[in-house]
Amino acid sequence: MTAFKRLKHAFSLTLAIGLGTFLQCTAATAQDQATVVVAGGCFWCVESDFESVPGVIEAVSGFSGGSTDNPTYKQVTAGGSGHYEAVEITYNPGQISLEQILHMFLRSIDPLDAGGQFCDRGESYRTAIWYDGANERSIAQAAIAQAEADLGRAIVTPILDRSAFYAADDGHQDYYKSRNRVVTRFGFIRKSDAYARYRNACGRDQRVSDIWGDAAPFTDH
């Protein structure tokens, strides 16, 4: 084998090994991540709750369920778009299961209210769970059935076939921890402070505690 052929062979082997390693890492990454989309009223609150959960990689605020492509926050909250304020939760199935996420989700909302959530009323603040495939639908149905059994009341949160999810603009991401300032009814304050005051004033945690008691995962009982 000539020196050129030996060099060519070594280069091809290195390239093949590198490509194989890349594909293995990509496959492993795909297996280590899954997503679910839920709507629980104010998407800032759902995002804040689930980003604190071990095994959750990321929670993104956005919109789903409607007919308008790439909707804006104003379009959705004005009504008529059909979209819900939704959150796409990316998680590691090796650390937390879909069953566990939906169990916590249902106990972090008011699943008895079909007209909105807490102080937020209207179609964009309704609750929902989106499924992707028959297995996820079965898991969601079981989660609803368990919640109904625990409460002894009918759950109005629908289970919907997965549709397009549109992430909200950057200004609506991580609102609960942003140090940027914004003009609100509370004054010119940090978004994180505005979020905390809004959540308290809206009565979210109080209502969830009233419904779920010690089973509520994100409230101070």
C-alpha cells in the first residue's frame, strides 16, 4: 500500500468512526428527550412550575389548538384564534415519566373550570392536554380518570390530538425569573416581581390548594 493510499484509508476510517459516534450521540439524545404540550391557564405559571421539576429539561411558553399560524400574544388573548396559552414541556423519560408529569399537571390547575383559570377568563386560558399517538392518549385518559376518582367529580380538561405548537416571543419566556423591568399596574418593576404579584393576586395557588389540598405539588399548603 502506497503512502497516499495509507493516508486515504486512515482518513476514511477516521471519518467513519466520527460519523458513527455522531449518529450514536444523536440517537441517544433523541431517546433521552420527549415532549408533551399542556394548557393550564397563564403559561408563565405552568412554565415556572415545571421548570422546577427534576427530569424536566425545559418548558416553553406558547400557543396551540387554534387555526392561526404563528399567532402573537395579542391575537391569542384577544380571542377568536382558537389557541390556548400552552406550554411545551421537554423531559427526560429516564428520570420522569409522562404519567408523573400529567399527574402533577392536573393537580396544579383547576380541572373543574371550563371557562378559564382563576382570574383569567376566556378561550385562551382554558385547560387541555395534547397527546401524540394512541399510547399517549391512553396515558392521558388514565390520568384524567385517576383525577376524577380522587376528586369524586368530573374533570372538564379535554384530551386533544397533538397540533402545531407555536412558541411565544422571547419577551414571554422565563417571565417568572426575568430581571428585565416592565410597566404594570404594580408600577415599573422587574418581570419576576410582576409575575409573583400577579400569581398571588389571581388566586392561583389558593384555589389549587382548596381543590387538591396536600396533593397539590407546587403550592405552599
